[in-house]
Amino acid sequence: MVLAAKHEILRQQLRQDVAELDTHAALPTERELAARYEVSRATVRQALGVLEEAGVVYRVQGAGTFVADRTVSKSLSLTSFSEDMTARGLRPGSRLVVADEIPATAPVAETLRIDVGEPVVRVVRVRLANDAPMCLETVYLVSGRVPGLLGHDLTGSLYELLAERHDIALIRADQVVKAVCVDGADAALLGVAPGSPALQVDRIGLDQRDRPVERTTSLYRADQYDIAFTIRREQP
Amino acid sequence: MVLAAKHEILRQQLRQDVAELDTHAALPTERELAARYEVSRATVRQALGVLEEAGVVYRVQGAGTFVADRTVSKSLSLTSFSEDMTARGLRPGSRLVVADEIPATAPVAETLRIDVGEPVVRVVRVRLANDAPMCLETVYLVSGRVPGLLGHDLTGSLYELLAERHDIALIRADQVVKAVCVDGADAALLGVAPGSPALQVDRIGLDQRDRPVERTTSLYRADQYDIAFTIRREQP
DNA sequence: CAGTGGTCTAGACCACACT
DNA sequence: GTGTGGTCTAGACCACTGG
């Protein structure tokens, strides 16, 4: 039950250690860490590899491992709106606009890998941050995978509902981000003037088996929201 | 000279193998791959780990490794405008607007970790795709690290110039993306009506030693450009 | 030159999926 | 139960950095 892989424990330990070091300070060598925490060097490397990916440390061959410069580096990760707002120090909320079941349209059916006309659950919400509109969000889910969803409270985290009530864990998501201007209807719901800029995020959420679970379109107020993340050179 | 790590060779081989399989088809087991390619299982796992991160395959414990569903999955990676356009099947180009050396302003100095007033090179370009304006780009570089840069041809890839002439490789970048509306001056350069939406990307490019090398602000036409990428659940 | 991270091996046991 | 991926070990050699 308890996932207590050594490299995970070590990773969390190293996270704390790193937090107390200055930027660009050298960590102990891999061999030293292995001896100190009584694990093999391979395990140390596994833990450091995750921290390197996360932008916490960087490694220079022949020189050592060092504390990375944490300025932006909010590594882009799959989070719910609720988690996202909490991380930004804001109080998340919701105003339910629509919650119903409809036949899938062609674009929705295609992204969810079902047939056109199959029933899907649609949830439209105005997401709030400290009670002010932040985002207009439309979610489509395959009805068959979430029986009884519409009977639950839909003002909280949909991700938690999926995980707790339907044993669905979202592991990955494919996203497309673009800039748009919001028109009258959407502008009113977001509480901004027509023609205001917004960040539109289209997302397809996938479970551990790579099956599409949800399709979401989010419209974020440009004056309230931006996306920060770190990118790397790709391996050939 | 040639980096021919076994796991890299294997990774490329597996990329080709995967390309010939159907979506969700199972790959050979790790032990079988190890035997077939005459490497240890650890090496196989190293190669598969990179492919999993890249969204090429997914693994299910106890079940196997499978070909991922490649719909969006243009994994976000650090690329130059030239590479980005080429990947989209467009011909990149540039129109130089400004190329000079100026004292660093406070915000530029802060992101480049230098003192205010230290000389920086500024390059402003309209980036073209098939000869049409796509993006308005402003780059700042620490003058001391790129001597003689202004004497070179600045209409091509700046990244290539940095790599070939100054031995600077950009490994990582911190980015912030937001939606804006472009005003008169910028709108004219981009060839769009004032008030049109645009995607603004602020980037700090870092080298292998985690040192800031460049600070770039890019303004992309919203009607021509979006950003697609895959995100994952974060490790605690 | 010594010391670092990068790569690789051979073998072992565990947790989980599937039948 | 059988077979899969997940974890871990102990040891070895290589490539690179830095004094």
C-alpha cells in the first residue's frame, strides 16, 4: 500500500536539503550521498534525475551537481483549477452554469474516441479566484465512465470527484494554448468588456492507459492569468 | 567525439520500431529487448524512460509497454523560431528592425543577472513565415558573452550563431505565456489591425551551467500561432 | 592528475495485471 | 500462477572538469 520507494524518500529528503543551500551551491557527490543515505549510487541517480527534470538541480559532468536558479521554473504540471489557484495563493470557487447530458458532437466525439451521438456529460462553470471570475470552463466527459456524476456537487474539484467516485486518475493531458478576444456572451460571464483578450486552453485529459477521459476548453482572463513553465532541449 | 551511448542508439532504434506499430500495440518486453539488442535491462529501461517522457510510449506495471496515442503530443521543447517554423512546414525568415548595443535597463539587468547599465545587445526582428509576419521578437544578450555579434548576419537563426560563433548552447528556458492585444506600433509591424489578439511569450534562455544568456519577448499573431504540448502529473 | 558525473552490467526481489 | 514492469544492489569503466 504505502509507496515508499527508496528513491522517492531520498528525493524528498534532497528537496529539503537543497532548499537550505544557496543557488549554484554544490550538492554532495553521488557517491557521498549513496554512502550517507545507505543506498546504491543508482538509486541516488534516479532521485537526482527527477530533481533535474523538475528544474531543482542541474548537473555538469566532471564537475558536480548544483542547486538550480529558481526564478520562474514553475514546472508545468497537470493540475486541476482548484490546485492551480491554491498554488497561486488564491481561493478557488465555482459558479455552475450548465450541467447536463447531451449527444456528442463530431469534434467532441473525435477527441474522446467515441461515436457521434453517444451520450456525454457537459459541465460549464465560471471558475472563481477569491470570488472574482477567472476562467470560463466547459468540460465534456464520456457518460458511461462517470455514472451518476451529475448527482454530485459540481462546484468543487472535478478531478477529485473522478478520482474518488469513479477511480479515474488523470495522468497526462494534451493541451493547445492560443490567444483570443472574448465576445459578448463569454465576456459577460467573465465580467470583462467585449473584445478583451483571453487565454484559451483546449485540453484532452488521459488516464494511465492513455485513454481520453475529458475534453475541456478554458477561457482565462488575460488580465488575471498567465502560464509559466520551463522547457528543455529535446533529445534526438 | 561521436556520442554513441548504447541507450541513445537503442532509443532511436525503438523510435523507428514504434513508428511501424499501431497505437496501443504492445512493445516486446524489457527482457526481450535486452536480449534482442544485446544490452542490459537497465539500458533498455533508460531508453524507454526517455521515450515515455517524450510521450511516445506508456507503461503499465504488470502489463507491458505500449505505443502511445499520438494526436497532439508535440512535446514542448526549446527551439529557435527557425526550427519551430520548419517543424510546422513553413519557411522562416526575418526582417531586421533594430540591432544595437544599449545599457541594460533594470528589468533586463535583473533577468540577465548583470548590473544596471552594463552593455547589452538588442535585436528586434519581425519573424516571417512564408514571407508573412508571424511574430515580433525582441532579444537582449549580455554584450560580453557575444563579442562581434552585431557584425554578423542577423536575419537567420540566432541560436545557431550563438552555438557556432560563441560556443553558447541554450539548454533550458523559463517562459511565461500570456494573451494581449497589440497596439498601433506593434500591430503595424505584425500587419494586423490595432486591438488584435496576440500571444506574448517572455523567455529567459539558460546555458548548461544555468546561467542566463538571453531574454526574449515574442509577440505572436493569434490568428497564425498556437502552442501545443503535453503535461503530466507531477512527482511529489 | 584526482575526482566528478555518465554509462553499463548481471543479478535479485517486489508489486501488480491477467488468466 | 506466470509474466510484466518497478526497484535496488555492487561493481566496473569511461568522459569530462578542474587545479
